[in-house]
Amino acid sequence: MKKLITIVVLLIAIGAAGAFYYANRGEKEPTITTVKTSRGDIVDGVGATGTLQAVTTVTVGTQVSGIVQEMYADFNSIVKKGQVIARLDPSLLQTQVETAQANLTNANANLERQKVVVADAQSKLTRAKELADRQLINKVDLENAEVTAKQADAQLKSTQSQIVQAEAAVNKAKVDLDHTVITAPIDGIVIKRSVDKGQTVAASMSAPELFIIAADLTQMQVNANIDESDVGRIRPHEAVTFRVDAYPTDTFHGEVRQVRLNPTTVQNVVTYSTVIDVPNPDYRLTPGMTANVIIEIARRTNVLRIPNAALRFRPTKEIFEALHQPLPPELERGFARGPGGQRNAGGQGPGGGTPGAPAPNAPASAPSSAAQSAAPQGSQPRPSGTATAGQTQPPRQGSGQAPANAQNGQPRENRGQGDQQARDGQPNQGGRGGFANMTPEERQKRMQERMAAMTPEERAQFEERMKQRQANGGGGGRGNFGGGQGQGNFQRNGNNPGGGSFNGGGQGRNNASGGNRSTSGQPARPADTKSAAATPTTIDAMFAPIQFQETRGRAWLLVNKELKLVSLRLGISDGTYTEVLNDDALQADQDVVTSVITPDMANRPAGQQNNQNNNNPLLPQRGGRGPGGPGGGGGGGGRGR
């Protein structure tokens, strides 16, 4: 009986322990990967390969044939202009000189003999004239004497021309004899020798190559092949760094001199030859070396930089649930269900896609101030009349947007007053961003709120745009700022590189039609009369320097085991790091999140743990940046299932 009681007690204890362990096993914490921001240099460059060559090379040949008798220069020999570097056997050419001189002597003897003949003919003509005057000879004899004198004079001139020909033959033979001595045409270094002593060279159709002399190896050049996709970013005088296999730890510097317009096509790959000037004072670089070139398009020194993996991170609703963190207000509308029951994750970048339904229990008339301040410009929530979950909006005329633009990623700044009017059943009058229904006081107050939310840099850029638009005679505005009433439908604009544009009346931003626009999305600068008057001498002078514009991005910090969103203004990128322009948002050596793997993700098969594809920008991302609308920027990436 005691044994039975003991067994029962043990079974109860084991069961209680198992139940206690099962009830208190605890959830595993998500695995969070972070990287640190840092300060350093960022170089936006174009990579290529090229070959080192001397700036000036001269091929030394021979104009006469013969046997190489002597060689006075070899590889790497330093020679001076006029220095004898080789000799050919002169025996045959010396014989030709002697033959030509003998022919000249014979011609001179013929000239003397012909002079005697001319003198005899002249004397006979004189006697014939005296006898004819006395009528001692007939007229025929006189005429024969005159003809004989003229023939003697003509023969004298022919003999004189033979003298000139003989003298030319002598000179030619002497020149050929002099060409048996090969001299250096320039100061330089012998980089190639093609013949040896005793070798016979034949100069028939072209001069045979004996030596190649480089003029000055202290100045060299790299002929790099730039791909056609990168050649538009290359400008003269851009800095260049490169390495060669002979000195793998050393970095050499150069400068772009010329981008040649002669394309080379190899297996349907088009490249352009770019000439890079390279100093070589220590003669370490030699012709023929392969250079791995980086052409610096832009360089930033000692700037705050963030790894690109942190900018690609997009947290999902599952991640926030695993962290027991409420969904941030600026992301609630991105994860809500939009028209047709599809889930949208837009609004991730500037000028992003149309958001879905507002957050639960949120008022439909106005968005929260937190959402307005946290969301980047161009992705503010819709002021009023936002579609709720499961509702569909029919296409509207004059609304300033395309039908069903909740999925096509069109920018919010191009939506006009017609949206609200169409929902309220009012006649559609066009307009811009809801400003048309406001009183002047409300419009001024709204403008002041927007200006107060801008950073000093954004405010300066906005004021500069307003000045330029006024100078160009435009009355339009940006987003919800001003602008006249318009049709709000699609139009084609010849000045818009993006094709279709939204015409909302007057000038606008984000590729809205009206006004003079440049290809970079900024107002076109007035023409420079001085530069227009000057005629460029090369095609390179017609291209302006590369202009870089800031972009928008987001990063996530881990604060008290919660994700915190940080909006960033970004500059150039080198593919690994990106420049951060607003230093007040981030600090150096600060941890930013690159990935979060929840316990559910960890239990998935390999390769499917991170369904965001944070580390692979080539794969589609859930809730990531979709194709931007005419306003540019990310957003609108669908999460529909």
C-alpha cells in the first residue's frame, strides 16, 4: 500500500511539475540585429578597368632596307633626341652613291661637248649670213644653217636637264646612305625593341618597326572602358583612384581628362573610352598594367553615415506584436485594409502611395498631430473623407488623381479639392489640396503650421522655390500650398520627363504640369547669357557639373526594447553606407535595427525566416517602397494576399 501511495504521489508531482513548466515556459524574445552608425568618408563612384599607357609614344622605323649592323639601344634605355641607336650595313647604298656620282660626271662631260657643238653651229650660221648678203649662196643653205644652230641649242638645254637629274640621283643616294644611321626622334625611354643585330629589314610598302620610344613616363594615362549606363555621370577633372596588381596595397590618383565619343561594342555591351591622366614621378607604373579604376562622382568627408541595411528594414505588424508594442500611428493606415479588402503598406517614403483606412477610433475629419509630424512630407494622412475598410471609390473626374490610386502609388500632393467635392456630392470645381474651401485666415494659419514643422534647410529651399516660381510668372504651389483651380485630370507635359502629369492649375511640384521644369524635378534655372554667348570648343564643355539632391528615408532605433521610427534626410551613397544630412536625428555610434526575427519566423524553414527580405533589395518587400508616382519617392508597395 505504501508503494502504491508513493507511486501516486510521484506521478502527481511529475504532472504538477510538467503543468507548471508548460504554464511558465515563457515566450522567446525576438532576435534583433542592429548595426552602428558612424562618421567617415563616403564616395559615390563608378568602377571600371583600364590599361596604363604612355601619353606619347613614337615608333622608330627605317626607310631603307639592309642588314642591322650595330645596335646601340636596348629595352629601358634612356635616349636623347638625335642619339644614334642603330646602324644598317651601308655597303650597297655606298655603291649607289658612287654610281650616281659617275653618272653626274658623264652628264657634265656631255654638257661640255654640247657647248662646243653649239659654238660651231653659231659660227657656221654667221658665215652663211655673210655669204647670203653677197648672194654667194642660195637661200636654202642659209635656212639649213639656222636649223642646225637651233638644234644645237635645244640639245644643250636637254644636256643641262640631265645634269640636274644626275645631281638629284646623287643627293637621293646620299640621303639613303644617311638613313642607314638610326637616331632617336625624341627624348624618352625605349619600351620596345623589335630587331636584333644581323637581322635583315626590308622597307618595301611600309617602314619596318625597330623601336618604340615613350616620350615621358613621369606622366602616364589610363584608358578605361566606361559602361554606357555610367558614362552620363562622367565629367572632366573628376578625381580618380585606382590600384594595380603590382602594388596591391598602394592607391594611385589621377584625373579624368576626356570621355571619347567613339563607342566600342563587344557582345552587345557598349563602352566608351575614358582617358585619365596619371602622374608617375617614381616610375613605378609601367605601360600595359591593368588598373582597377574608381571615378569619384561625389565625395563627402567625415559625415554621419548609416548602413544601407538599416534603411531597407521595414517592420511588419507581426514584429510589433512580438515586441508587445502598439503599432505606431504613422504606420496604422499602412497596415489597414483598403478598398477591395486588400492590405496596403504604402506611405513609406516621400510622395508615397495612397494610404488605406485610418486607424481604429481615429476621427475621420482630421488626422492626429503625431501622424503629421512623424510622416515624411508627401505622405500626410488625408484630411477628410478617407475611404474606410472595404469601401471602394468610383473614378472621379477632375479629382487630380488617377482612378483607384490607392494601389497605383500616385503622390498625395497632386490630389485636388475635387476628391472631397465628389464624396460630398458637390459639383466638381478642381482645386489644389483642399485650400480652395478655406478662408484666407484658415489658409494662412495652415501655411504657418506647415512652415513651423519644416527644418531650417527645408524652409530655405521652400522660400527659394517660391522666389523662382514668382520670377517665372507662376502662381502655383507645392502640395497644399496655394495654386489656382484646375481640371485635375491627366495631361501630357512635354517638359515632364515622367510622362503623364497632374494638371492642378498653375505651377506645382512633383512633376505637376505648368511652368518650366527641369529634368531633376526642380524649377529650371534662368539661362546664363555669358555661357550662352561663349562657344564651347569641345563637347565636354557643354555638360554642367553633376547636381545631387537629397532624398528621404527611415530608420528604426531600439529604445527600451521598442522600435522607434526616425525620419532621415539622405545624401549620397556608396552602396554600403548612405550620408545622413540631419545630424539631429541620429548620432554616431548609435544602434539602428537591420532585422527582427520573431520566434515564429525562427521556426520557419531556412530562407523563409525573414519574410521582409531586408538584406536583399532585389527581392520584393512586404510593406516596402513601391514604384513611386509622378512625385517620386517610395511608397505604395502592396501587401495584398
